[in-house]
Amino acid sequence: MASPATTQTIRPLDALHWETSGAGGGPPQITGVVAAHLRLLGARPRVPSGAGPSGRLTLSDGGFAPVHAAAAWAPAGSGLVDEATVQAATGIMVVHGRRDGGPRGLAADYAATATAVLTVQGLLAALIGQARGTGPSQVTTRADRAGLLAVSQYLAAAGADEGEAAELAPGGPPFTSAEGVLFELETLEPGAWAAFWQALEAPVEAVRAGWRPFQFRYATACAPFPAALHTVTRSHPLGRIHRAAVLAGAEVCVLRTLAERAGEADHIGEAGGTGEAGGAAPWSLRPLGTGAAPAATGTAPAGARPAPDRPLAGLTVLEAGRRIQAPLAAHLLGLLGAEIIRIEPPGGDPLRGMPPACSGISARWLALNRGKKAVEIDIKAPADRRRLREMAAGADVFLHNWAPGKAAQLGLDAEDLAPANPALVYAYTSGWAGRLADAPMGTDFMVQARTGVGEAVRPRGEAPVPSLMTLLDVLGGLLGAEAVLAGLLLRERTGHGVRVDSSLLGAADTLTAPALRRAARGDDPRRPAGFRRPLPTADGWIAPADAAAAAVAAYDLRHLSTAEALAHLRAHRLDATAVTTDLAELHHDARFAGSISRDAHGAPAVPDPWSFA
């Protein structure tokens, strides 16, 4: 079919409407975020704006056939009935709890938020498929699959041929100054790490022993460095700590509160307030040029119309990404059918060798990059940059997460590539999206510290602590893929290329939106003390559903096995599930029967997060 288009289209879902019906569309924690994102993308509800979504969601009009979306926590009978039980079963609790020495729930609705973004991705992909000749009419997502995707790197490492390169033991930032101020430290260079601690007169052996766990905390979700380092920072005022960081080339970020974040100017949304979206959109889309797209771009090759479950088949994505955010975004686009070509430095991505390995390749690297093609390009060399520009001239998407300003310096920014390919979707996944003038280094833990995530993931009565699970890198990758899909749909409707920008800051604001709304009203933004704390049994842990937590807390289950405890609670009609404590055992977990497979290298692989029909 021809691409549905309107001459006035300025957002991907302009002229489309959504409505809900029935009772199977998904929990409000999921569908509320879906509705907020659909609004930001231009769709309008058919129901009064004050009515919350309660059933199956249908997106229609604008020249498109209706697309239906349904979201659920998990299959019926699995025992996974809400955010708490999904976090417990999928391994989120055990990964998040590594720094504390035992499983802990995230006080924010992480699995629900990820599921919502995946649902919007599915809807956008279905519309792109329609515009390109065929597309699914039904998209189904589940929070249990979103949870498995969130821990996929940790799961892959647990199933590798060898052990971790760094110890899995309790410990980690933040640090505390002499005034009692909590702060995060960040550097990617061992020399800067050593210089910072030397300036504070830390013991040499502690500095040396601390670097490896600090360096690998992104991979292990814990950082058991020597206690002497915490002792050192407590003996110095924050001013001296800041000066030491500046001189060493490291960075320090004081943990901000949710109330502080809610009051910042950049957080005001499109309508002048926080609203349902929880603030500004987590991405931005800007048309590139005004020329019509080349006829062949965005169209499947003759005789190769994309299958309904692979709506991006025939599209090419160039990905120049490192670590998690951009590679995960490209990975999701690949699952939707696009051909992904990774741009790697001479010698290949060094992260391919990051332990632990499966068949000689990093298990974590495989979790994000399996199935991609790779081309080695030295972006510092003029000839290779010309080669990259030529590749971009024939691509549909160029995606990167380089440092701010680097693309422009290399002559590889959107304005540099658009003249040769006016239909290009140019995607930049960054830390801050240029929204904060005083922003520190744009890494996961620094963004968590700066935006109040440390408060949002811990209940009242506990010190704010950013999670050492890479919450924002993963959610930022999901939002990056959502932004690219929005850009591709906008291109189909207008014939113009699009620049899309997403960020870890957008991920943080999306995750903490409910808490930020409470803070903006002057309410306590944090969840009650003890919220989502698993309970010990004789041989493990159980996690009660949020609605059952108060009743379950009245029982002493420590003398019962996990199976006995769950049976006891079921007899009293109380929902709970076993907490996964060993990710390697998820393969055999009846709650995920047949879901987790192994790739060609033997690395564990989680199921696709969407089902299309």
C-alpha cells in the first residue's frame, strides 16, 4: 500500500487516534505510559483525556488500518501478577541487590516502564510495515519478557563458559564527604582514578585494589572495593573532593533529590507542566531538509515485502555504538527485521573480548550484538570517514552514541550526511541531550545521581543509592529504538529525513515520572519503608505482590521451604513468587518454560519482546 501521508504531518502519529476497550489491554502502570507516549507522538484519545486506559488499545486513522496492542504482566498461571513478582522472577531483584548482598526490589516500576516503551515500539513498527506494504494488526507485549531483556547481559554472563573477571560481592558507590553529602565518582581512565585518590592521600594498595571492581561495576552490578576508600572520602570536605576530581580528570556528581529534579526548568513539558508524560518528551524529532525522499529508500526490495512480524526487513541501519545504549537500540531494530551494520574501530570492538566468554566471544557483547554485521572503520582517517559517508548515503538509519560534539568535528553530523541522503533517519543516543548546562559525564550512574533515581529506586527510610544495575543504559536503549521507529514512520509519512535524539536523561525522567509528579505536588515522592523487600525462607526468598505485601509480612516463613511458603500463601489467597537468585537457573525455570534459548556461540538468548499477528 502507499505510505499514508498528510501534508501537515509534523509528528509521526498526527491524525491518528487511540482508544481502549475490553479488559485485556494491560495494567495501568503499563498503559498509562503507553498513552503518554502516544500523545507526545501526536495521537489523540477518542475517550475524554481524564479517562485512563483500561483494556485493549487500538490505534487507527490517518490512512492506516487499525493496529491493536495488548500488554500483560505474564502468562496466566505463572504467578507473576504485578511489578514486584515480575522483578523477582526475571532476576531484576537479584541483580539490583548484588551491591547489598541479597535480592532487593526496585521501588520504581522498571519492568512496567520498559514494557510500555516496547509496546509503543510494536505499534510504530506495525504502522511502518503497513506503509511499506504489509504489517501486523496485533502487537502483544509482556512484562516478564521485558524483564528478561533488561537482565539479558547478566544472564548471558551467568551462562558463559568461564567465570566473571571481577568478584561478585557486596559493595559500591556512592561515596560520602565529611559533611555527609552523598556523591558519585566517574572516570573511564585508570590514571585519572589513581590521581584522584592520590590527591586525597588514599592508601596505595586500596587504590590499586579498587580500580578493577570500579571499572567492571557496569558489568557486575556491584563494586566490592576496599572500605578504606569510603573512609578516605569521609575525612575530606566536598570542596576538596571536587578539586581533586578536577585536577585528576575525573568527575564528581552530588546525588540530587526528586524534588530538585521536578523543579528544574528543562523538566517542564510541552503543555507547560509535567502532565501525564511526566515532563518533556524523552526524545526529539526534527525533519531534515524539505526534499522528497528517493523512491527506493524505505521500500522493501521488489518481491521481498516484509513479513508482518519483520516490518523493518529491507532497511539498513548503520550503528556506531559502544557499551549498551546504542547497541541495544540497534539490536531491537534488528529483531524487527532491519539489517544492522556495526561500525567498529580497526581491530574490532574491544568489548568483544570482555570476559566472561562463550566460544571465545564476550557473552555480554553477544547479548547486544549477535546477528549484526561489522565493518572496521577508522573515523580518525579522512579516507575512512569518506567511506562511512558513502555507506550512510545508502542507509536508512545512522545511529551513534559518540561524545557530544564529536560527530560535528568529524563531519558526520546530520547536516553533513543529509545532502547525500535526504531520506536518512539520523539518530543520536546521548547522556543528556544538551538539556542541562551543568551536566557531568553522561554515563548511567552519573545520570542516576543527577536526576534523583537514587531516591526513586529506594523506599523511605533508606539512604538514596543509584542502582549498579545499568537501569538507564537499558531503558535509554529502548527509548533510542522507539525514537528511531518514530523517525522512520515520520519519514514514511512526509518523505523527509529526520534527526532523532534520545538520552539517558530522558530514560531517567520516564522511569521516575510518577515520583516526580508526587514531588511536584509537594507530596513525599518515595515509596513506603520496606517497599518491595523480599522475605527469606528456609532455602531462598519469596517476593509478595505489592497488594499482598502487608498481609504476607504478618507471616514468619523462615522455617518453611520456598515451595512450602508459596503453598501456604496461596492457601490464604495471597499472591507471591520465588525470587530468582541464580540467573543460570532461569533456563530451567517453569515460569519461563521454553523462553530462553542459546545462540550459535552457546550464549543464553532471551525471547523477542513482542509478538505480532
